[in-house]
Amino acid sequence: MCLRRADKLRTLRVFCCLVLVLLLSSCAEKRSVLFHRQNEDPLAYIPGAEWVLVTDPIVAFRSEASFDGSVTGHARRGDIFCVQGRALVSSKDGNGGKVVTQWYQLEQGWLDQDTVSVYGNRMQAESASGKILEK
């Protein structure tokens, strides 16, 4: 009879320890989600509107969808812009082969596909921006 009571007490202690661990782990720091109001930018959460996140340290906006276009401005890694248009441009590489580059038209100018990541809404782009800026 004494052994059974000791087993019950041990089981009760283990259970209490598990409950205590669960309670303490639920006290971890809560992460807030930054959510912009839609009236800040009416296209921010509309399906179909695309957003680009600059992934290179510094990029140059071009006046046209070409590396030969004049520079109209600059952006930094983590900047987010709404896509206004797209263009596929064919050119030749150093070996005479054909290279197709996708360009994104933004309010400030054109950026090529190798300098940005594309997202379906602004909130996704902001989340990705936060992650690349943490590095």
C-alpha cells in the first residue's frame, strides 16, 4: 500500500512540474504584427497589385527598361514599391547568346528582376523586408 501511494505522489509531482513548465513557457514575449491601415495606401492589400522588395544593397532606377537607360534615382535594400508595369527585354550576352530580362516599372523608374523580389501584397513585402534587414 505504501508503494502505491509513493507512485501516486511521484506521478502527481511530474504532472505539476509539466503544468508549471507550460504556464511559464506561455509567458514568453508576445510579438506584435504591424498592420497598416488600408487608407494609407489603397493598393496595399488588393489582390492583383504586386509589390517589389529591393534585395540588393543599393539599386539604380532607370528611365527605361534597359541598363542603357539614364539613372533617375536610387533605392536601398528593404525598400518596397508598388509595381505599375512590366517589360520583358531581350539582349545578347557576352557569348552572343540571347538573354531575357524582366523589368518592373515603378513610380521612380525601372528595376530589373535580379535586384528585387516580387510579392502579392504590401504586407508580405513588409514581412520579408523585416527579415532581410535583421541579417
